[in-house]
Amino acid sequence: MPAILERLVKQLKAKGKSDSSAWAIATATLQRSGDLKKGTREATAKGARRGMMTPAQRAIDRARKSSKRKHHPLDYRYSSKTNRATLK
């Protein structure tokens, strides 16, 4: 199983989802975002790269993509409580 899929399933279970529901939601979400190949639980190249990232690296990557100006990754501060990265 791809690491990104296992992590999302674990997060969904922690929020109270049943095992089968967590797997279904995680699979559909990651397929929609392009991290898993359509109709499978096999990682795409993007999904494999994101699966190797730490939660902080993924949060910084999300923040950089949504920013109008591209900042250097070291310009961001990561909060593990909120799983968000903000500019310093």
C-alpha cells in the first residue's frame, strides 16, 4: 500500500470513521487528486513522491501552491497541531 494512502486511512479512523468507510473515502479522494491511479490503490509518480514527504513537507508544499507569490520553503513555519504551514 502507498504510504500516503495508509496515512490518510489512519487519520480518517482517528476521526471516528469505520475501517471500510475510511478505506473507501481515502481511495476515492486520492484517486481524484491524482495520487492514486484511477480504479486502483496503486500510487502514481506524484503519489509516490508525496508519500515519501513528511507531514511538514506536504503542508509547506500545499501552502506554496496556494500562495500568489512563490516563497522559499524555509520561509514557512509548520504547526503540527493544525497541520498547516504559514509564512514566518
